[in-house]
Amino acid sequence: MNQHIRTTYPKSRKEYFCESSEWLINDHHYLSDIGDLTFAEKRVLAKARMNKWKIQKGEKYMRITGTNCDGKIYDSKVIPEIDAICRKYDVYDYDYC
């Protein structure tokens, strides 16, 4: 079972790939299938796409630390606004354990 340990909001010192974006652009979820996005959400997605789904140097991001199904500790780096969209539209699949 996945377990959340902590969430921090550091400032990026280099580019990172946003792991929440991976859920949006993988084969299982297409952006057009999400639903009725607000204008602000579309703007967030457009900015992320323009930045090639990467957290840019100098931007604040969410660093989520937890354990996976095997009990191993992991760190996820995500753009907070993309994470909020994924949570709002139930994009994450937590039943993979």
C-alpha cells in the first residue's frame, strides 16, 4: 500500500520532468478525455506543454515523499497546478498495487 510521508515546496535548481504530467500524456489518459477544463486549467496545461512538461529552473514545485507498494521510499517532483488538475479530474490510478 502506498503511504505518504511528507510534501515540501522547494525551488528548482535545475529542470525536472513533472511526474504528474506523465499521467496526463501517457497512453491511458488523453488531455481531451479529461472533461470540461476551465480557462485557467487550459492555461496551466498550455504553459506545461510549452515547457515540454518540465519543471523549470527557479520555479517552486511539489516534492512528495512516500513509500510504494514494495515499501521502498520514492520522491515525486510535480508542478503543483498540474497535480491539482490530476486530482480534480481523478487522473491518478492508485489501484496498481
